[in-house]
Amino acid sequence: MKKVNLNFFGEKVEINMPTSLQSLKQSISDQFLFSPSDAAELIIGYMKNLGKKIIETEKDFQNFLKDKISQIDLDINENSRIYQENVIEIENENEKNKKELETLENNRKKLIEENEKEIKESKEKISQMQKQLMEIHKKIYSQRMELRKKYFENLKKVEEEDKKINDLRIKLNLQPLEKKEQKPIFHNYHHFHNKFLCKRMPFKYCKIQNQKPMNLNEKKNFNINEKKEDNKIIHKNIICDGCGMHPLIGIRYKCSVCNDFDYCEKCEEKFKNEHQHPFIKIYNPEQKIGFIKCCIDEKFPTFKKH
């Protein structure tokens, strides 16, 4: 007996050639497990001369038999029950996916808002702490400067008293008092400055006030080998912030970033790796620095940003 293939979206089943349209629909129902009503709603057709023919009536089926075609193609009608149920199911699934997506997006939005809020609060706290820290630094500097001022005032008074005593001793033909080296009050300031202030305060600009600018015309008459008594360069009223030497003798190294910070030659060599700001080398004690503007490149490998 002649055979024919039923093709339902790529699924092919071979059956005996039916004798009528009714028997064809029954075979479709049996092979693909459709109910008779669902099988009746299917679109039944076949290809002929690059065109598709639809079998709707018994006459169309008889023409199909005459054409001797070996394959029947099955399709779903948009008005059929199967199509409508599948469409509703797909729409329900899409609706469910949309709701799930909306929920996920809302959760994501909430998380972003919470993170932004926490970041903002953290920045505000950090800003407040930085302000408090800066206030503490200002107080420390202020107290230190007041202490230095009192120290120099008292030192001056002591020198005046010593001078008066020596004048009287000379009149009485007595030996003048031996000048004793004053013990500085800022002996350990170097460690405090490097470990606390210099590494934590983001200094980028430093202005030295209450000093006269250097006269460039005097530079020609300036002799770097000019020395005072005992062949030593003496910087009066200057204290080494490393060892506490006062007055500072020899070459003076002044920090171009920190306010009122100096090293002697030995301390500059000893602590150059700890205090990483650039220094100005001063030979002449009479040289006055009016203004220093120092810009530090944060990309410089030895500079640590704090």
C-alpha cells in the first residue's frame, strides 16, 4: 500500500495513504494524540510547484491523491484552541517574568540608594574628623609657637642678666661667668613632627610670614664662605628640630613645606629619609626668606599621601 508522511513542525510520521479527508484527520489524531476537534482545526496542506496547497474539502483531498505527493504538512490555525491556550500561557509567563524583573530592578535601586547614602554619611564623618584633626593641629602649632616665643623671651632676659653680672664682675676684677650651653626645650620635637604632623597634614603650600624678602642685588656681594667667630656659621634664634641645637651652627636646612622646621647638617643627613619634603640650603644667616611656594607632585615615588 502507498505511504505518506505527516510533517508537524519537523516531527515526521509515516502512515498508510488515507482514502478520505475524514480518515486523514483520524490518522492525525491517532499519531499526534490530538482530540478529533483539535485535529479538525489544524491546517492541512502540501507543496506543489513551489506553492502551498490547502486541503479543506474532500475535493481538495482527491486532488492531492491525483498529484501523488508523498508528504502532508500540518500547521496550527491562529483561531484554534491549541493556539489560544499556548498564547495565553506564553503571555502569562511573560507577565510573570516582567514582574520578577521589576522586583529585581527595584531591589537593585534600593541597594544603590542605600550604598550611596552610606557613602555620603561616611564622607561627612570623614570630613568632620578631618576638620577636628586640623583644629587639633592648629592648636598644637599655636601652643608650640607661643612656647617658643616665651622661650626666646626668657633666653633674652637671661642673656641680659648675664651681661649685667659679667659687667659687675669685671669691675670687681673677677673672672666673667662661663657661658653655658642652653638646653633646648624642643629636643624631641623631630620625632613628634615626623610621626604625627608631617605625615598626616596634607601641606601643599607654605607661606613664611614676618620675614623680609631677600634683595636680589645683594646676591652679588654674598659670599658663601663668609663665616663668623671661630670659623663657624651661626644662625641666631634658629633651633634644629632634629637634635635641638641652639643656635644652629653650620649650614641651615629649612623645610619648604612645613612651617618653622629646620635641620642642621648632621640631622639633614641623618633624617633625610624620614622627612621627605624638599629643603632649602641656607649658608648666609643674614639671608631672609620672604615667601616659599612649594607644589608637591603626588606621583613622586617617595611622597606618601595621607
